[in-house]
Amino acid sequence: VPAARPFFTQKPTFATASFVHRDTDPNPPFEFTRDSYKKIDVLLKKYPKKYKKSAMIPMLHLAQTQNDGWIPLNAMNKIADILEVPPIRVYEVATFYTMFQRKPIGTHHIQVCCTTPCMLRGSYDVLEAINKELGIETYHTSADGKFHVTEVECLGACVNAPMVQIDGPICDNIFYEDLTPESAVNIIKQLREGKTPKPGPQTHRKFCEGPQGKTSLFEE
């Protein structure tokens, strides 16, 4: 009888956020800024008038960026008014995509990829180190309100695993790759000091070159 195959097991991490829409306090009121309205005008010109609801996702991103990383109910209602759709259509989209935050979160949103390539390269060690440094658990915000940590699915930088994506006033959805627990903590320390961490690989690697460096496509 062949020996039983060992299986890798990892303590499951469960989201504490609800992805079911519930009406929340309509305050604070929300209004797009003049600059945001200019961007909305550009967005709407990309679609036929009868299909302007196609601009919903970029408008949600715009609202979230303007409102310090989260989307209040009044922002969703404002988007519904502009796109001339029932508010429930906006709620459906905002609750489906996990990149949209419907409650206030920390200033710096650290999104740790834990899908298979990153997991095999130690992403859970990176996540544990980040949480330990901040004194929180995943899906929570640090006591000083500066950091929020989320476990996410594939961010598309598998070749440079493990990696995180950070969004906030310093990092605009920037990738930090080839991480170790130590380099991840160093990034957090730099953000605390108001510094801008070097994006991309946190090792000697250049972009996504292999261990031997560039080996082809040398022609201009």
C-alpha cells in the first residue's frame, strides 16, 4: 500500500467584511470635486449616451480615490444619478468587486497576494510579518489609522512572487515584489516616516528578469 501523500495545510483566513449591501448612514454628504467632474466628462465621452452606465466602475474608483480610500452610500447614489440608473445597480457593482471599500479604512491599504505562486514563495510569512509589525489581524486597521491589511487573490505579478500592492496618498496602487518578511516590514517603516519606498522588486532583480539577467532581445 503506497504511503499516504502529505497535504499542505494553511490556517484559513476569513474576511470580516460583508459583501452584502446594506444601507448605511447617508452622512457624510458626498459631491465630486470640480477636477473629478472633468474626469467624469472625459469618461462619459468614451461611451454612447445610452450606454453611459459602462462608466460605473471607473467612477467608483474615482469616488474612492477622492474619499480617502472608501465609497460612502451618498457617493454611490451620486453615481447612480449621473449615470441615470437605479441606485441598486451601483450597489451591486460596489459589493461584487472586493477592491471597493464601503467603510473607512487605514490611510495605506496593503493588499497581500496569497494565491498559489505567492503562497509557494512565502506570502503567508510576509502577511504574518506585516500583521505583527502593525499589531493587527488581516482585514483590520492599525490603531493609529494609518494601515489596513487585506489578503487578496492574484494581482498578476506571479513571476516576482511574493508581492503586495499598496494604495494611498504615497503609493498609488504600487507593486512591491520579491518580498521577504524583513523587506515588507521595511516598506511599512518607510511609509510611517512619509517616505516613498522603491517600487518593484525588493532584490537585485531588474523588473522580471530571470536569475541570469537578460538573455535575449538585445536588439533595439
